[in-house]
Amino acid sequence: MIQPIVFSEEDRIAVIAPHPDDECLGAASALLMAADRTDIIVITDGSHGNASRSVEEEAVVRKRQFEAEMEYIRPRSWHWLGIEDTKLSRHLDALDGFDFTPYTKIFMPWIDSLHPDHRAAAQMCRQVLRRQKASAVCWSYEITAPFFQPTHYIDITGVEMEKRRLFFFHEDQIGGGQEEITMSLNAFRGAWLQRKPSCGYAEAFLQVDVWDYADTPDLLLKLYEIRDDPEVMERIEKQGIRIKRVMPMNITTVYNFIRDHFALSWADECLPAMLNGDCYVAVRDHELLGFIAVDVPSKDYLGPIGVIPSERHKGIAKALDLTGMKALRAKGYQYAISGMVHPSGRHVDEEIVKLIPIPDSAGSYRNML
């Protein structure tokens, strides 16, 4: 069920906009309702926003218009990074100079937006927040294209005319229909919230899990420098736990275990490994506790690994990781690839081998149906 976002006096808010005007198109509620607690970061110069001017001229105009809007809103702070419009994917480190750890709420673009600058901005937001281990609650805002199933909203009834006023600071962009599209979208959201008949206009948002790994770079594992750990193997053996290769007669049992305790997609992904003898399980008294598969989803991949919650923090994940890496090394691989790595899994990997992020490799799983 869609939930309201409520601003409190203790909030520290960031609105991250790829272009000057995105901040008021998608997240005007923060600008109008909590300006004294809101920092606004505009990443590009908007210089490709008007074909009748040169890029240099348009950059000057867009900055002047944005500064006028900021003078009117008077937010806690605002930042103009001035990266050339349409070129943001070449500057994925643009936000690295900001400390996002103090924020409680962050509004950012949608990672599946049609505009490449919006996608790049969403990617860099997620990456910097992960690196800094920031704890803010994050939402993507809606611009032009509606979310299929938004998770949150802010009722802007009563300030919708002020939102419209903010558009007109960006007069260079008026005339393209964006104002009408945005206000129509906000009116649609107001009507869509049928259980709130007093809501005439609303902004809709999609809560973001920045630890969604679909956009994280794949990692290269240096298998020729595996740091063995006999103690962890001894420790799990003292608990009566053994690491075993999945035999053909156990495939259905292991498939069902992975499906029931983790995900059907993981079970499907691991099936080729089971058939090829490349899947290993942690077992205690015939009870399955965890698994790892290698050479899936593609050759030379350290594939999915999982341990049931009640058996975590006992060394099982590291024992499985070691087993999988050694199995790949035994096949003759000097390096292995790991994709969409969860932070806990990355921590275990780093105890065993050196991890090297592979540039421009985000999303080894993006081609899934």
C-alpha cells in the first residue's frame, strides 16, 4: 500500500537533480515544505536544453535561471556542479566529494528513466551511498513517465501553484510541454489516491534500495593468490558440518532446498552446475545448511552462494567460498568473475582473494527475462 512521506524538524534532506529544473519537476515538495532542511545538488549545466543557443550560451542561461529559483526558495544549501549536459555517464565520480552520511532523506532520479543523464545520476547516487554506508531513506522521483507502482507520495495540495511558479524560473524550458505533463501527472496522482479525497495534487515516489546490486560492477578474483584458511574448515568440521559435492541422485533435494530457502531463480541458475558436478553444499547430519555453485551463470563465474539464516556467522560461507574458488582454480582458471555481490558476500570474498572491480561491467545479470 502506498505510504505518505512526512517531513520532520529533525530531517536533513538532499535532492539530487541531473539537470536544472529536475529538482522542481520531481521533488518540489521538499523544496517548498522543508527548504530550510534541504540541500540541492544539480549535476549538469543543462547546456543542451535549447537548440537555438550555443552550448556555452545555454549553460550561462540555465545557471542564471537556477540561481534565481534558489534565491526564491532559499534552501539550506545548493550546489551547481556544471558537468556538460548529456555527458554525465563519463563522470560517475561527480558526487564523490559530498558526504551523504548526515542525510535522513534523499530524493534522486529513476534508474530506469528514458534520459541517459537520469540513469547515470541514479547509478552514481547508489554507488556513492553504498561506499559511504549512508543510512538515509531514498526515493526516486517521477518525471514525465509515471511509475507503474509507486511506494510513497507527498500531498502537495495547497502548494501546487507554488510548484508551478518554480517552473517559470526555468523560462528557457517553458513551451516544451513539461509543465503541463508534470502538473497533469500530479493531478492524476491526487485522483489516484482515492482514499484521500482532499488530495488534489500529489508527487509520487519509488523507494530505492541502494543495495540493489544490478548496477554494481562485476569483480575479478585473483585465484592464483587464494589465502587458504585451514582453521575455518576445522571449525565447521567440529560443528559436524561437511562440504560435499552435489551428486546426481541429490539434485532434486538440493534444487528444492535452494528454491525454498532462497529463490526459484537461484535454483534454476544452479541447476546446470548441479548437472555438471559444479555445485557444493554444507551438510550436517543430512541437513542442508548452505550451497555454492561455480561456472554459472556463465563460464568462470563464482556463482550464487547462500547459507540459511540460523547457520550464519559460523564460518560456513567462507568454507563454501573457498571450496568454490578452489574448484575454479582446479579447472585451470587463473581469475574468476563474481557479479551482483552482496556486501556480506564481498566481505567474505575479500578475506580469501584480492577483488578487482571491472570497469564498465555493471549488470552482468541485466539480460534476465
